[in-house]
Amino acid sequence: MRKFIQNKLKEQKGLTLIELLAVIVILAIIAAIAIPAIGNIIENSRNGAVKSDYQNALAAANIYFTENPGADGATVDVNVLAGTAADTTTSYLEDQGSLADDVTITKAQAGNTIDGTATANGTTYTVSGLTNSELGAIPNSDFNDEQDITPAYAATFAD
């Protein structure tokens, strides 16, 4: 009996069609789960990059307003901060990234605010009157072009 089983096992080589189909089905299920998850990760990182551009502009404006004091309500455009405006000689922002030239930072005692648009990968983001802490409160997954990105919207994510 033992020799009979050993001979049968020696005769089996490779995978049967059913085994091969089972492997393909398992791989298809794994792909169906993984592909949407990866797509969300990529989208969240794109949103985070744009949000970071806005936050970098606010940080550069803090330095600008320290070196160029003015009353609350004073404004500076992002192209001035980046040193790309015609009348600027100093750069406070190495690269304005996805931010358009119309992005403006307004000095305020309670925290500088930012207004304007950014475009990344064909998507336009518009923020209105946000401080750095309000920007930070919005998760990357919810920082997108489908929302009016305002202080009221940011408040929905505050602790």
C-alpha cells in the first residue's frame, strides 16, 4: 500500500487547472481590495502637499511681517514672499509650490490668514481666511476641491 501511494505522488507534477484558477481568484480579490486603498493614499498625499504649500506661505509671511512691521490688515502676496515679484529683492519662501500668484496673507493679531487658490494635478483648491491652526485641523482626506475651505469648514474638525 505504501508503494502505491508513493508511486501516485511521484506521478503528480505541476498544478491542476482548478488549483491555478483558485490562485488567480485569490490574487484578484487581493487586487480588488488593495487598488482603491492605494488610490486613497495617493489622493490624501496630494491634498496634504497643497495644504503644506499654504502652511509654508503662512510661515514665510510670519518672517516677512517680523522684518516689515505693519498694522493689522497689512497684506503680502505669495509672489512677493517667493521673490518672484518685480519689486522684490528678498525671498522668504524658496518655492511657492502649487500656490497661484493671487494668494494673499493678511496680518492679524489672532493669527495671519491666507486667501487664494492653488492648483495641483489639474485640481484647484481655494481657501478663504484660514489661519495656520485652522489649516492644520483639516485632515488631508477632507482638504479637497469639493469644499469651500473656510474657517467655518475648519471648525468642524476642531477638537
